[in-house]
Amino acid sequence: MTRTPPDGAEHETGPVAARSAGSAPAVRVLLVDDDPVVRFGLRMMLSGAPDLSVVAEAGDGAEAVALARRHRPDVVLMDIRMPGTDGLTATESLRSRPGAPQVVVLTTFDADAHVLRALRAGAAGFLLKDTPPDELVVAVRHAAQGRPVLSPGVTRRLIDRVAEAGQDDRKAEARRRLDVLADRERVVAAEIGAGRTNAEIAARHHLGLTTVKTHVSAILTKLDLNNRVQVALLAHEAGLTTDD
């Protein structure tokens, strides 16, 4: 399973990290939406950024998976609700493959079960379809660098609204999974659940930044997760807090 860097805002790795302005290759983007008007709008918004390149467009999830194999995009902008193979199924398929692209979910809702499922499957985050063009461009760049496309405030609002049937079962399962973590790793996981960056965690617990990054990498490996958003969701479901 492909994993993103522990905290992309402070440490970038992979092919995108090696890119610089000028002759460096652009971030390759795949657009996925069943509405051609939406795809056209997304293409127009991204076309003004010289470091981004839309390499293909898909009208459903099955086509997205096929085009991703052919064009090997760095980032996929993925609609959730589409006829045929939906965006959730496509996201799970894409993120389960070696060399998986980063997936950013496109939605008209800022928090629902579909978005949460996509995040649990390894999506880098989500964008509302009415996101301003400049913010869309920045979000794609962040996703390509392995950075979550969610502000800490949005992350907390999203996970705080998870309160459907089966919560007790999910809490027990989440706590079982977190049992593999060492004490310090549990503390770091709780801080990630609170939306804090590596630098903020280091300052709060008087740790070196490298030490925090090592803990985050260990958490992702032990829990078999892709990114910090998944850690935050799991910590929330387990009821893990920064006081634990």
C-alpha cells in the first residue's frame, strides 16, 4: 500500500518533491465527473497554472480506473455520485494499487458518510464543488505533495459529525486497532486526531520534529494506513483524546 509522507507541509518526498519551477514536469491530473460541464469548468480552473496538466477526463469510476492505468496521474479529482461505478468504488480501487495516485474527492456536502468512506479508503481529502479556482489549484498542488487537502478545522468538523448507528462497534474496533501502538505513538495519534501538525505536536510535547515524524511513520505502518486523515478518523472513533 502506498503511503503519503507523515506531514507533507514539512517534508515532501517522491517525484513531485523533486519538481521545481521552470522545466520540471507538471503535476498530472485526472478529472472524474459524470457531468461534462463540471469537467470543463475544472479544466479551465486548472489550465492557468503552468505546473498542472490535465492528462485525461473520465465520466465514471470504471473509466477513471482504466485511464489512471494508462496515464498515471499524480492527482485524481474524483466525483462521488456517478452512474455505473461510483467514485467511492473507484477511489478504493485506485488507492489499493502500487504507485497509487492521490485522490481528492469532489462533493457538494462538507460532511457525510460518503466522504468519510472515501477518506477511510485513503483519499487525500475533499473539495466542495464551489471551491474558488485559486484554492483548487493550491489543493491539487498539496495533494500531489502528499499533504492533506483538509484544514484542521474542517477535519474536526467532519469527524465530529460522525454519529450514526453502530458507533459502539466502531469504537471497540478502533480501540482494538490502536492497541498495537506504543504509549508515545498513541499520544501522537491523539494529537493528529485533534488536527495538529508535526511542528505543533513537537512543541506541545517537547519533542524533536524528527522524533515526531518517526512516530507518525510508525503509526501509519503499524495501522496500515495511507495518511493523517485516516489516523484522525480512527483516533476519533476510538475516543482517543489529547489527554489520554
